[in-house]
Amino acid sequence: MAVLDQLTSEQAIDLENQYGAHNYHPLPVVLTKGEGVFVWDVDGKKYYDFLSAYSAVNQGHCHPKIVGAMIEQAQQLTLTSRAFYNDMLGKYEKFACEYFGFDKLLPMNTGAEAVETALKLCRKWAYEVKGVEENEAEIIVCENNFHGRTTTIISFSNDPIARENFGPFTNGFIKIEYDNLKELEAALKNNPNVAGFLVEPIQGEAGVYVPSEGYLSKAKALCEKYNVLFIADEVQTGIARTGQLLAVNHENVKPDLLILGKALSGGAYPVSAVLSDNVVMDVIKPGNHGSTFGGNPIAAAVAIAALNVVTDEKLAKNAETLGQLFRSELNKYIEVSSIAKLVRGKGLLNAIVINEDENSETAWNICLALRDNGLLAKPTHGNIIRFAPPLVMNKEQLLDCVSIIIKTLKQFEK
């Protein structure tokens, strides 16, 4: 079989099953094309994308400005490593620092790499600035978090599937309940070894859990009180997804360390970053941290283009407006529904909770039916369906999607 031969859905799935590691459980649909809010399968069927590659494709599939920047740079220079300077990285770093309001940026490739980078920065700051004794630094994290699946990150996960048979695990983490300021202060109080508090402004993978109003700003104030770094993981919630450029902006919080990925490239290329001010970032010296591909010229060009699209097309405002409409319309249906319990979220990061337990297959079956009706979404935690369309969606398209979702839910009413 030639590489460019057109595959049937069955052939494509069989190839992955035979030659690929089984570390995902994809919805059975084989995609071959994307444009804006739509994707097409190998049989030519068109779907609304309501996952956006886990919020990586906020700017829509194959945005011409982003793809254009990638092609133009790829024809000029792709990779130098950081052994040499290139003429794009500094431009990108300046642009992004001014865009988000920080002194410095450390470029990486994936979200998990960016989280690891933030953890290393936090610990080094604790030893060299705060004065914690070496190897004693601790970082507070939240239960039901999702920050990636590296060995260190799963060390503070409480997802048994992510952890089982991958130990021994990394020490130095304190787990507390999400959205619980009393537990946060208890963990901070009388513990001078705490270096940072790592938190998702909205817990996406856990089921789009939105914390109580004021939680983030009060948590930041506690971190300041106890001289601890507030680390915001905005890999999924950042870049306009929740109706603000960053989810922490809803409470006017500036993190000490900001973690970005996914939509930083509009889904066109692996680009991630950690941003901070000099007091933290200056602890990193040559040889302390790096990546061959981190900060490569294509990544720099793509990220600048992707962020410009967010501004030029007012995607944060669009996410805020359409998100309110989405929840309002679905709440009308939920009032009379027996299958859907509630809808929650911010901007265009939302979830519907299905009236079943986590071991039920109903949410999966609803997603199969949504696929048949022309909309792609995926369950999380068994009874929750996450909805996160590209932010370039318009009102007419959103209402069409709401109609599809309601039509599908009606098929499962008891």
C-alpha cells in the first residue's frame, strides 16, 4: 500500500490497531480534512468539530494565516537547535512577552514539557531566591488535576489508569482539594518549604469544573502572603477559550508562572511556553534546561501568527458571547430532560453531565449518536461530555450545533 493511497475508515483503524500502541480510545471516525469549524472523514461526510483537538484548534482548522506563516518559514529555515541564534526566536519572545505581560519566555514544544519546565523553574527559584534547603521544596497541586502524563506529572495525579504500574513516583508534591481555600492555606501555613501552587483555572479533563468566584484571586493572595509562586496551567484554558485571553483574567490574576501550549500554535505545530518575570526566569542558566526543537523558527512564526488571529478576529469576545448562548439554550432543554443533569463552563469550554454513573456507557453512546448526526465530541470520566468548538464559530453555526445536541439527547431520554 502506497503512503498516499486513500484508505477506507476500516483500513485506517486496522492499521492503527495493528502498528500503533493502544494508548488512546478514539471515537470511530477517520478524519482527512479540516477547515474552520468543520472536519471531513475519508468518506466525505462533514462534521462540526466540538473538541478542537482538546482546545488546540481555537483558531479553526487550517487557518490560512497560520498555515501561510508556517509554509513561508518552512521554506526559509526550519531548525537550527539552540546551539545558534536564529532570526525568529527573539521576535517571537518579544511579541509573546508583550502580548501576555511578562518579562521572559522559555520555549518548549508540548504542554507536558511546559508543565515540567514550570516545575523545574519553581523548584530552582525556591532554592536560590526563597532560600529553601536543597531537595526539600514542595509544590501544592489539586486533586483530579490533569497536567500531562510524564512520570513526574503522574506522580501527583490521582487517576489510577495514568498511574498504575508506572512507579516509583517523584516526591515533593502536596495534594489538596480543588476550589478549597481553607485546605490551601493549611498546606501553606507553617511550611516554609512550599515553593509553588500549580492549578488549572478550570479543571478541563476532570469534567470542566469551574471554581467558585474569587477562588483564583484569593489563592493568588495566599501565595503572595506565604511567598509561594502561583503557577497557572493554561494549556487548555488559555488563548481565548474561556471568553478572556487567559482564564485567570476573569479574576484579574497575574500568575508568577504561566504555562501555555495547544492553541499557542492554533493546532498547526507543537508549540508551548512558560512565561514569567525576571525574578523567577533568571534562575535558569545555560545547560539547566533545553530542547532541540524548543524555540525553532517554524514554531516562532506559527505562534506569532496564531496569536495575531486571536486578536484580529476577537476570538475571546466571540467565545464569551457564544458560550453564554450555548449554556442558555441547553439549560432550557435540561429543565425538562431526564438524561442531561446540567451544563457548566466558561466561554466555549463547556460540559454536559449525563444522568448516569461514571461506569455507564451512555455518554460514549451519545457521542456515537452525535457523530452520526454530524457533530464530534468525546466523553470524559464516563458520564461527562466536553464541548469545545473552534472559537471562529458564528451564532448560526452554534445554534445549529445546539439543535444537533438536543436532537441527539432526545434519542436517549428515559
